[in-house]
Amino acid sequence: MTIQDVVGTDRYESMRRALQAIFPDGQVTDAIVDVGFQVAKYEWSAAELQPLNIPPLGVPKAASGEPYRYYLANATHSRMAAPGSVFTGQLPVIRFQLPDQGTTQTLPVVSTPAGDLFPEDRLLPSVDVLWATYGGDPLLKFGRPERVEMIGPPRLSDARFAAISVYLCYARSADPAPSFFILEAGLATGQARMSYLGRTMGAVIVAQTQYKPTAFSQTWHYYQGTFTMDASAPDEPGWLKVKVCEGQPPTSQYLEVNVGYQKLDEPTMTNPFHLTIAAGARVQAIADALGVPSGLDQQWFLRLLAAVDLGQLFSTPPQRPG
């Protein structure tokens, strides 16, 4: 029996519609909706779900295999625009070397102890594709990189939280530090959406977002990104900073995200769709504080949030009017 069978089709599809409204560009699969109900019952203690036989959300275990470099990306999101909010999310990421050749259609899935690396989960599946995309940039002063390493979220149990990935591009294979970088922004539902070129390691990327990661985003908003390596270890990531503005920066900045990378000996295991549901809850809580109507029939997700202690979701919750 599926979770949809247990909760009923009407309630199940209500959750799906709510999540689709929150992540308009995302693909809300049954797996994401299932996790929504599991989190709602066991973490949010939704009273109407307590009598239902919904299985708990399992904790994935690290698999065996060749070791990689693992990090925990600690991302602090500060919303400046009303109603304001601050939270720090943690995203497990893995560092791996891009193959020189191959496409989304021809490259194999790579299995690691932290999850699977699907070629379709990145916009630039190989160095060849990366260079075909950016090699003609007239302001890029480097040739085709001999080595590219990507730091990004793997897919685990068919789930992926694709907030941000970084491509580190090394002019020569033996170089101790990268020469330029590319940021890849994606969706909480798992899909990669846009890549942005930093022509040097000191570059400040300024570009229109061209996609809608949440219901509060617009394709014409601007994305400003910087990335630095660790000053004491030039081959290790330091900080990623992203600013989001309604106009060309610094016009009407409404969000800033600061990401620090903590190196791990072993991967941290979590269900990525758990992060998706938490992100959806935060977006909906902000909408609730703003009094933004959902446009949906009685939205079950909103009713749940009314009973949630927002201290579970934010270090500084959005301020509801009144």
C-alpha cells in the first residue's frame, strides 16, 4: 500500500499542488510528496495523520566504494525584504572530477558512498561540454581546463536537493589552485537549471537568474555570486556568497546566502527530499507572514504550518503582521 493509498488521493494531491506552487519550476514527484507526509506526521506531529499507517522516513546509510572528498555546505539565508527571516541549512555535497568527454546520454551513473552522480543532474556533464558552452567567451583568458572538479549534491535514494554546485576549473592538471569557476544553480526538487561563469577566481558574477527557484522569484531578477578558496589551503573551498536583487545589483536586494564548506572524513547522510520539504515550509511560512494568498483550495500544507513552531525552521522567523 502506498502513502497515497493511506492518506487518500484528495489530500495527497493537495500536498502536491502546494509544493508545486512553492517551487513553480520544479518537478514535484510522488517521492517528494511522500516525504512531505512523513515529515508532517513524525516531525510536525500533524494530528490528523497520527492514526494513519504512514511509514517513518528512514535514514540512508553510506554505501561502500571508492572514497571521495565530502563536505557539509552550511548555508545561511538572510532575507532582507519584509517579513525578514534568517536560517542556516546544511547540505551534504561531494567533490568529484568531471570526465573529459561524454554527454548526458552517454556517460554512466557513478555510484559513491554518499550517493549517485547522475550525468543528467548537472548541466555540464564533461569538460568537453563545459568548453563547448564557455570556450568561446571573449572575456575568458584561459584555455580549455585540463582538470575540472565539481562540488555538488549527489542523488540519494532517487532524491536530490540541487540548490547550488560549483565547478572548479584548473588550467593545468597539476595546478595547486583553480584558475576560474562556474556556479550552477538548481531547484529544491532536484533539477539543475542555470550555470554562471566566473572568468577568474576573483570574479563577481552578475546575471539575470532566468529561472524561478521559488514562488518569490522572477526570471528577470538578478543573481550576484562570488566564490573564494580557503586562504590557508588553496585547493579547498572557502566561501560562496550569493546576493539576489529585483534589479541589477545592488538595486532592491532581498536575499543573501553565505555558504561555508566543512570538510568531512565520512559523508553525512540525510534524505535530500527532507531538505525539499523544509524549504517548502519556509517559503510557505514567509507567504503566510506576508498574507499572500495561495490561490489553492484549502491548502493542507498551510494548515500544518499554522501549528508548527517556526523556531524549528528559522533562527529568526518571519514576522507575521499584527
